[in-house]
Amino acid sequence: MNELKVAFAGLGAMGHPMAGHLARAGLLAQVWNRTHAKAESVAAELGVRAPASVAEFARTADVIALCVPADADVLALAREIAAHAKKGTVVVDHSTVSSVTARAAADILAASGCAFLDAPVSGGVEGARNGKLAIMVGGDADALVRVRPVLDCYAARISHMGDVGAGQNTKAVNQVLVAGIAQAVCEGLALSEKLGLDAERLLPTLLAGAASNWFLDKRGATMLRNEFSVGFKLALLHKDLKIVRELAVAAGTDRSVIEKSLADYAVLLAQGHGDEDISALIRLKRRSPPA
């Protein structure tokens, strides 16, 4: 399967290490980034090409993986890829966007004979670096079989959730849980500080019981040390939760966690903390809300 030629677009905190896994597996042929200098730097590091245009990037690839910030980015790339890619190319989108956007991108690419899989990921920057991401996929099962050797390079689990859009809908559910767990962990640890509990004894105790979770394990100690440069930027979770809110409104389900998290992260954004990890939420939890 090493004959597959893979191109990777979007070389941020998640995309860069994912592309690295593909390069080490001998699958990566070229990379692209909105900032071309970044693409050139990563290409030199990984020993691949960095075409200046999406047209050149798309022409020779069998599989094109995307990991970009916004819905508009996915749609713009889908249009350019559709205009230049060869028939049968599979586009795998690891971005977190709406399921509506995923279906629109699939339609754009289908008109040119290309397949599209919405395949958002979970597992954080650590998961990307360690090649242990959970990938939730929507789209054609045969297309997923074709790209499985690509996803295997950075996945701990690959789940086919259904038709196009099902991957993004699964990620929406994931983000509600991420936001809610962050609310609880940050609130609990802020209380632990006020009660004078020793973090070195507290965290192992909590992790050994029913309160154990990934966020507490990976971010508990760092947030108590006021270290917020690791992990998932809170500005991105805020963006994701706007998408989730639209889904929840349409579905008619409760939005308490979504609305609380949107409001809290909006405050942190306004304070200039948008590039910090979502565990920076503890900044707000350390003080009582106004009466």
C-alpha cells in the first residue's frame, strides 16, 4: 500500500505531527499550508515537496488529507481540489466543521469524480504526536477501506459512523463532553486550591476513583501550575461549540453545558487568552460569580 501518494493540507498543532507520521510510513508526497513558508519548512523537515498552489498540490495525489481551522477553508479547498484532482482521488477531512459543510464539500468533490470522507479526530496534540488519535468517519465505506493505511499511521481507533456528516456529528457530541468535563474538572480543582489540598496527593487519588478522566490526567497538574500553553486552544473549542449549538437547537435538546461553556470561553477570549489551552477555564473558576 506504500504506492499511495498522500498530500496533507493544514500544518498546525495537529496537522504537523500527523503529516510526520505519514512521512515516516513512506506515504507522504507533499504538504500545503495557507502560509507557504510554514509548508516549506515542514516539507524540508519531512523530505517532501511543498507546492505553492493547491492546483499543483492536488493533481498527483491519490489521497488528500485536510486539517484546517474553519468551514470556509474546507469549502474553498474542496472547490480547488475538485477543479484539479484526478478522478478517484479521496479527500479526507480531519477538520472540525459542521455536518452541513461536510455534505456540501462531498457534493462539490463528487461532481468531479472524487470521494470525500469527513473524519474529525479526538485525542489532543498528544494523540497527534503519539499517533493515537480517535478518528470518527462519515462517508463511503469503500473509500474508507482505500484510505485506511493512511489513517492507521496516526490512529488508535477508526470508527465508521455512517454517511457523510456522521463523523462531524459524532465530533459535535464529543465536544459537548469535552466542554462539560472541562467545566467540572476546572471547578473542582479551583475548589481544591481554596481548601488547601496538596495537588501531588490529590490528583493520584482522584485518578484512582470514579472521577478519573483524560482531561484530569493530562491537564490537572499543568493547570494547577498555571501552565496553559499545552493542548487544545480555547478559541477553537469556542468555534466548535458554536457549531454544536446550532445542532442542539435544531435537535431540540438541552444546551446548558454548551451555553455555559460558550459564555465562559467568550470571557477568556475577550481577556486575550484565546491561544491558551481550554484548561485556562480555571482562571474563571477561581473566583465567585457576581451575586
